Amino acid sequence: MKLISAKLLIGRLVIASLVVSLGLVSPALADCRKAGPISAGLEKLIDEFSQVAPGHSGEATVQDFLVGVSKIPPKAVAALTRRAPAIITAYGPGEGSVAETGTTRLQFSGIFARHKSFFRVPEYIHGHYRVAHGLLTLYYNPGGALALGEPIPLIGIPFFRHINHVEITATRILFFWGTNTHGSPDRCYVAGGD
């Protein structure tokens, strides 16, 4: 009987640590994680989208979407560098589509906000965007989004969440996972800290 109770207790502790560490509880904006000096990269990404005039196209690299990610293995850096840029096509003022055709799906680890994170880049990135007043919102189509993963506590295997959309300003990134189309953000990062 004591063995069953110990297993049950361990199971509950693992589930509790998953809920907390994987951001399954929506954070208050006061609970944003510091993501380091990423403002310049965020501003660059916002500019790449906001400068595209209606009826025209612009470009952004996959690395531009990985603002603040460091210690990417050299093999993954080489694969990312070989990918074609994402094409930003403006349909109207401050809105349009984004599409990138890669050659293969990539999965790699890196450091983001001082934590080991895992990233999956799909074969094709596609979605649409809106940009106004310094706020860029990227809405990803199903199967066309980057996926973010963190190691499961006590096990180390990455658990991935697909991004529904991201809201980006020069000082903050808000992530909305899965089917969260307009609720509270599931994860918040702010520029700042080392």
C-alpha cells in the first residue's frame, strides 16, 4: 500500500511541475520572463513587416523569427542559413501574408531567456500578419508554425507546443498556444536582463 501511495505522490508532483514549467497556466503580465537584450531584434522584425507597402513584397529570414535564441548547434545554423527567406506580401495597409518554403523540417535546441529550449521549424512556414503602432501580430496556419519545446522535468524529453499566434512589440513577446485565439497569453517574455 505504501508503494502505491509513493507512486501516486510522484505522479502528482510530475504533473504539478509540468503545469508550472510548461506554462499550462496563463501568466499574468507581471510574471513575464526576462529574455535578455532582444529589443533590437524585435524592432528589426517589426520593421521588416511594417515597411512592406500594399501590393508589394518583402523578406525576413527564419533567424529573424528566432530573436534572442543563442547557442544553436552549428549544424542547425547551417541548415537555417540555407533556407530561403520568408516572403512577406502586403494585401492592404499593415496586413498580409507570410510564407517560407524550406527544404526539410528542422529540430534543434538553443538557449532562450536563460533556459534550454527546443525548436521545430516546419517544412513550410505560412500564416498572415497585422502590424500597426509598433505591434506585430503573426497568426500561423495549422502546420505552418514554429513549435517551441521545453524539457519535461525529471525526464528531459522535450514537450512541444504549437504557436497559434504571437504578439510582438519592441519590448515584449506574447505567445498564444494551440487553440488560444484571443484569451490571455500562455507565455510572456520581456526584453531585459542578461
